Amino acid sequence: MKKIFRAGLVLFTVLAMVFALAGCGGEQANDANNGQTPATAGDKLVFGSDTSYAPFEFSGADGKLTGFDVELIAAINEAVGTNIEIISYDFKGLVPALETASIDGAISAMTITEDRLKKVDFSMPYYLSGQSVAVQAKNETIKGFDDLEGKKIGVQTGTTGEIEANKVPNANIISYDTMDGGFMDLNNGAIDAIICDFPVVAYYINQGNDGIKIVGDMQTSEHYGIAVPKQKPEVLEAVNEGLRILKENGKYAELYKKWFGVEPPEYLPGEPQS
């Protein structure tokens, strides 16, 4: 836990400043609109997402897109009258697409980082996560991050998991477009471990994939946000307003418990404490 708090200290300061400004922007928008629906209401907005990242976004048994992020966007649409449509995108291509405003936003279990904040804007945080290490269930030699030196490690390209893997001395890093390939290679022994978001690995294991296990503590403390092009402040205002409403009316907590089986944290950085 000490590692987690140290990792989040610098980012917390940046987040607090950014979200304070976002909150002020939202209040100004509400005053200007006299409490009416956002300027984006009714307009079709296209949000990119890596749709193979359960439990946040993935294809269900019926072939339809589902997951926590997917249902969160649907709830935001209902709350503030937006018309956001999620389309599949390679995760590594999301930030470049946002920079050129080729898409109107992205929701894809994306960690708010200082580097990304230079390129895109983020909503208030909606999920607290961290990077975990997973190995084959029969592996008794790797017990955490410190045992990964010289090992073959699987990561998803462009993620914070890849950043953490690059800190491991002499590691042989194997990058995948989606974590499906990483899980497959870990199961068949082609790689020694994966570094990935804790809830994603936990969900994979809970779906009956007991051939792997999580070892050690989470290496980082990370906050997910909904990313928006800097050229589209009105979209950011609408998303933040939607999140605020969902957290006030209990819908956010309902979705959180549905997908993760526990109550959400009482508050996240950038949110007012009650």
C-alpha cells in the first residue's frame, strides 16, 4: 500500500488542479444554460474504445457490446440527453485520434496520466485501479513485481502496464494489441507473466480461468477518466455533468456493484467530499 500511495502522490496533485478547473467549467455551463440540457444534447457523438477489455467493454454472449464503461455511457446519455455511440478502436490509437478530434471522446479504462493530460482533457475520475502481476497458477517462483527481472512479460501496447513493465531490469517485453493474446500466451506458457489492470485480470480469473493467479500487491494507483479532445470543451462539460448526476442519484453505485461486486469508493480525487 505504501507503494500505491507514493505512486499516486504526484498525479493526485495534478488531478486535483485539473478537476477543480473542470468543475468550475461545469458550473459556468449550468449558469449559462439556466439548468437546461447540455449544448451537445441530441448531437451524435462518437467515442472510441478498445472493446476487448472485460469487464469494462466487451462483446457479450449475444454479440452485443456490454461492460461497465458501456453501461456508464448509456446512463450518461439518459441523464443529460447526450447521444454518445461507442465504436471499436485500437487502444494505442485512441489518444492520437483524440488529438486530431477524429473522435469526440474515448472511454476505455484509460488511466489519467500527466503525459496524456498534455494531449487530451479528462473527465472527473470514475474508477480507481492499479497494475497487477499475473502468472500461471502453478508458478511458485514469481511472487510479485520484484521477481520479474529477466522474465518474459506480456503487456498491452500503449498502456500503463507497458510503462511498468519497462521498469523491470532485463525484461523481455511482449506487446499485444489486446490482452486476449496475453492471457492465451500466459496460459500456454509462452510468457512468464503479464502486467495488467487488476480488475481486468480478476474478472478473467472469475470467469472460470483458474489456470492463472494474481501475485503480490498492486504496483500502482491509477484513476480512469473519460477522455475528450481539447477542442471539445462542451463534450467534457456534458460528460462531467452526467457523471455528477449518476453519482448523486445512485445509478453509478448500482452499475459499480453490478460489475465489481462491491460498493464504490466513497469519493475519488477531484470530487467534493460529503
